[in-house]
Amino acid sequence: MIQIGDQVFALDDPLVLAALAGVGVLALILILLVLSVRAAGRSARLAEPLSQQIGILGQRVQMLSDGQQQLAGGLTHVSEAQAASQSNMLKLMEARLAEVGRSMNENLQGSARRTAQSLGDLQQRLQTIDKAQANIEKLSGDVLSLQDILSNKQTRGAFGEIQLTDIVSKALPSDSYALQATLSNGRRADCLIHLPNPPGPIVIDSKFPLEAYEALRNAKSGRELTEAARALRTAVRTHIRAISERYIIEGETADGAILFLPSEAVYAELHANFPEVVRDGFNARVWIVSPTTCMATLNTMRAILKDARMREQAGAIRKTLHQLHRDVEIVLERAGKLETHFDQARRDVEGITTAAERAGKRAAKLDNFDFEELSPEDTGGVVPLARPGER
């Protein structure tokens, strides 16, 4: 219980309790106020340097704000410059890209044209190769046929005769040679050239020692080479002897004959490695020729035939020249007569011109009514007209 003056209050009374609580709260408030005032004093003393710092900080913040504004302006200028630079760069890049695009387009078009041209050329070359391949295949077939022909002696002989006939027909007139001509001894020559005396008709006979030449080319050892060389010498010498005995006839043919080898390779082999065989042919008056040298020899014979025929026709040529000289004399005589006629005609034309001039003068006098009598000299100078036969 609590006694204040005359009043006694019970502690368990709610009003007392409430009053006590109110007094405690009020006391607490007062204490807090005192403390607040004291704290405010201390805060005021402490706030003075803080306010100064805050002022300085405000100034710095203001300076920072100004710098920030300047920086913003600089950033704006830089941004604008960067934007302009980017724009110029973009334009330059666009122009460069356009130029590169045009260049690439032109290069691509040029490359396309060159590629098309190259493909066209390649196609033409392929066509040429196809044609060449076809020709090679055909030539292979022809070579096989030629091998079949040359493998048989009879067909090989016919091959040489055909080649000789082709060369002779191209080099000489058709009436200057005879093919498969039979001589007085009954021998038949492949070709007889009708040369004038001397030297007289000369025989060309075709021979082809192919087996001996192939054995020489295919020889592997020294013994095979020796045997093949001996066989080639024997074969060629046999042909030389046969031609010398059969086709050189005194009083009928020339004092010599020609052995035709239808192979340049065999001819070159003889002259390169078998000169003694060639000398044997010279001694027997048998001259060995190849297709090339045979053409040259026939051209020489053609010149001889031409010279002989010109000599045979010398009389006819002289007679023709005499007739030509007489014809020229006749032409000159007739030209002289014609010149005389032309001279007479010229004088007649001059007389006609003179008469026409005088007639014109008389007509002019009549036109002017001048009827005076003409003077004697006007009438005496008139050129009379006469016929050509009356002169």
C-alpha cells in the first residue's frame, strides 16, 4: 500500500497501477528528454566539423557534377564524332564493298567467259582426240593388214610392185614406160622405162628382203646378229645377181638396171652398215633405190625424155616457126594496104570539110540577101568529090 498525504492507495488497485505506470512513463520521457538534450548538445558540437565536411563535400559534388556535365558534353561530342566516323566508315566500307563486288563480278564474269572458252577449247580438243583415236584405231587395223600382207612373199612382192607403179605413174608420162614388160629372153620386168639411146630402155624391178632385215632387227646375241647380217648380205646379193642376169640385155636394154626397195629402213640399213653390198650392186651395174631416191631418179629420167622429145620435134618446130614468119609478113603487107586506105579516106574527109565550109559561106551570103556575083576565085577552089576507084 502507498500513502500519499491522507490518501492511501493499494498497490493492487488498477487505477494505482495505471497511475504508477503513467508516472513511470512520464519519468522515462523526462529522462529521455534530458538525455536527448544532452545528446543534441554533443551532436551540435560534433555536427559543426561534419557540416563543414558536408559543405566541402557539396562543393566537391558540385565540381564533380560540373565535370560530369563537361564529361557528358565531351562524351556527346565524342559520340557524335564517333557516329560521324562510323557513318563515314560505313559509307567507305559500302563503297569499297560495292567496288569489290563489281570487281568480283567482273572477275567472275571474266572467269566464266574464260572457263566457257576453255571448256569449248577442251571440247574441241576432245573431239580432235576422238578423231585421232579413231584414226589410230583405223591405222592399227591398216598396220595389221600390212603385217598380214608383208608376212607372205607373194603379197609382199605385189606390195612392192604396187608402190613402184604408183611412184612411176606420178613421175613419168604414161607413154614413157611399160608395166610387166616381157623382154626378148622371156623375163618379165616390173617396169621398163623407154629412155632414148643412150642409155636405152632401163628396167626397174622390185625386191623386198624383209625376213633377213627383221632377223637383223630382232637379233639379241652377237651370234644371231652375225647370222642375220650374213643372211641380209646373201639375200641382197642374190637379188642383184638375178636382176643383172635377167634384165640387162645388150642391144635391147640399157647397160644397167635398178633394184627398187619399197622400204626406206632397209635402204638406210644397207647404206649405213653394208656398203660392200651397195658396191657389189655398182659393180654389177645394178643401182639400189628407195621410194624417195626412186622419185628423184625418175624426175631425172623425165628431164631426159623431155629433152629427147624436143630434139625429135626440132624439125616440126622449125617448120612452124617458118610458117609463123610468113604469117607475120602477110599481116604486115595487109597492114600497109590498110594504112593506104586510111590515108585516102583522110584526104577525102578533108576535101568534104573544105566543101562544107564554102557551102556554109554561100548560105550565109544568101541569108543576108547578098546576091552579088561570086568572084572567080570562089568557084575555082571547090574540091571536086571523086570515088576511090577514080583516083
